[in-house]
Amino acid sequence: MLPTRHPGIFLVETTDFFYPLINDPYLMGKVACANVLSDLYAMGIVHVDNMLLLLGISKELNDAQKKVVIPLILEGFRDLAEEAGVTINGGQTVVNPWITIGGVATSVCTK
């Protein structure tokens, strides 16, 4: 919980990412989004103001695999965010030796 320059207003933010735990890319996107949101929920935050999506695309995937796997991961992440009432307004995509998926969740609140 970080104080802002505005009296009584705080910024609560978390960043989390991890490697795929399951073989279903859509479900993996949902799990990743839930994992990021759960950090704020664990702190008692019930309204999340913004999310950023962090995606590492494996350089080992061929083009055909990328065309299937990446859209499914993104769709799962977006669907869970929408279900939670959160918008995704940006993020970062990089090429890695492996796939990583995660995000940043932010809430502006009073104490």
C-alpha cells in the first residue's frame, strides 16, 4: 500500500507471472489472471482499477503453434478479467526461451 500525493489516497499494486502449469492454453490464461488478482484480494482489495498483461512467448514455438496457443492464452486471461470486472489496459510481450504469463493489477483506494 503506497501513499500518493493526494491525502488519504493509496495505490495498491502487484506483479506476478509464472510458467504454464497445465496443457490447456485458454485455462492457463484464466489461471494466470486469477493468480495476479488473488494477490490484491488477499489484501482485502475487492475492486481492481486496472490490469496489465505480461506475456513471454517461447522462441521454441513454431508459427503454427503460436497462432493457436497465444490467442488462447490471451482469451483466457481477458475472459477472467472481464468476469472479475477488471479492464486490461496495456502490458508487455517479449520473446523468451519459454512461455511466461502474468500481469500487473492496480487499485487506487482509501485506507
